[in-house]
Amino acid sequence: MKRTMQTLLTACALACFMLACGENAGGDGDADASSDTDADTDNDSDSDSDSDTDIDTDTDTDTDSDTDIDTDTDTDTDTDTDTDSDTDTDTDADTDTDTDIDTDSDTDTDTDADADVCSASGNWYDPATGLCWQSPPSDGTFPWDDAVAHCDGLSSGGFDDWRLPFIQELISLMRGCVDGTETGDLSTSACVVADPGCLDLACLDSGCEYCDVFEGPDDDPSGCYWDPAVGGECSWYWSSSTVTGYFSFSWLVSFNTGSVSSGGNTNAGNVRCVRGGP
């Protein structure tokens, strides 16, 4: 059947071809023998051999060698090797061999007088100064040199560190006379004579002036210018302090008038020794 179909198609094609040829031949009998053999031999082959292959050999490899390596060698070698090993080998073994044997053989000779010890020995302790006073005072009177020697050699109440008092210590015994006026009480003197510090005659100010005789607070003996517990002869007493510039004169206190003055060392005066203090 397939073959039959091909045969038919071939026949049809042939018929069409014949028909077309007949029309060209001019079947109207018009000889029209125009021999226009327009073969049109125009052999313009127009091969267009334009070999513009446009290879574009622009070898723009872009060899821009800006490698920009950035060799910034800032390696920051900060060698802050803080080698503070802090070994601190403080071997504080503290071998302090301070055995503190305390070989101080001070048998209480030349120490501040203790109140109980002073009173037990029959003497008088002044709590205002911490001094232990001989009470009663020594019998008799002495020139100044002998007075000094007497107290230095005195042994009383189990102690042998007695001495003749400094002028300010002797003044501290006075009561009831201030600036030449009787106070009627146990007020202390304002006299500024002191050893050391003020030993010349110019130190005799109003604080050293005398009060009325025997008008002091002690009634036995009558009117002496000291504490009634002191006792003794109400008269004047030697100090161990000499007058500056007048070494044959020494300072003294008159307890019957509550005053301070000086006297020649050859004069015989009363003596009350003291211990303790400096």
C-alpha cells in the first residue's frame, strides 16, 4: 500500500509539471518567436569572503602587578616580659632572741616615792607632786653646805636616797598664800623661781611675796603656810638651789610668812629632806 501511495504522488507531481509547461509554451498559437535568451549569466558569486574573524587579540591580560602584599612588618614584638616572679624570699624567721632577762637590779633606790611605802615609813607623801617628804624634819639647824651633806647621808624609812629639795619642790609645800594674800585654804604658791629655769633675783615676782605671819591654814603649829599633815618647825628651810650670780647665796622658803627669798649660805636654817622626783 505504501508503494501504491508513492506511485500516486509521483503521478500527481508529473501532471502538475506538464500543465505548467504547457502554459509557458503559449498554447494560443501566437508564434511570438522572441528569442530573448536572457540566460542571465550574471556570475556575481558574491561569496562574501570577508574573513573578518574578529579574533580580538586584545591580550589585555591585566598584568597590573600591584600585588599589594602589604608587608606591614609591625609584628608588635612588645617584649613586655613582666618577669615579676615575686619570689619574695623574705625568710622572716624572726629569730629575735630577746630573752628580756631584765637584769635591772634597781632595788628601788632613787625611784619615785610610792604613797603607801612613804606613809608606812612615817613620812608624808604629796599626791600633787609624787614626792615623799621627811616628816618630821631633821632636828636642829644647818648652814647650807651642811644641810646638803645631811640629806645626802640620811637613811630613813629603809631608804638612803634622800636629798635636799630643789627650790620649786620646797615651794610646792606652801599652802594658803598666793601673791602675798592669805587664801584661807590649801591653794598653792604662784612663785616662779625654779631650778633650772629661773634662779636669778629677777625671778622674785609678786607670786613670791609674803603674807601675814602665822596666818596660814595649819593650826598646829598655829598659822603655818603648809598642809596641816606636814608638821614640823614653822620657820624657814633651805633648798639645794643657789642664786644665779651669787653662789654663796641660796634660795629658801619661809613657811611662817608664805614667802620665797634667799640667804647667805653660812646662815643656819631648817632642813626637810625629800626623795623621789628627778
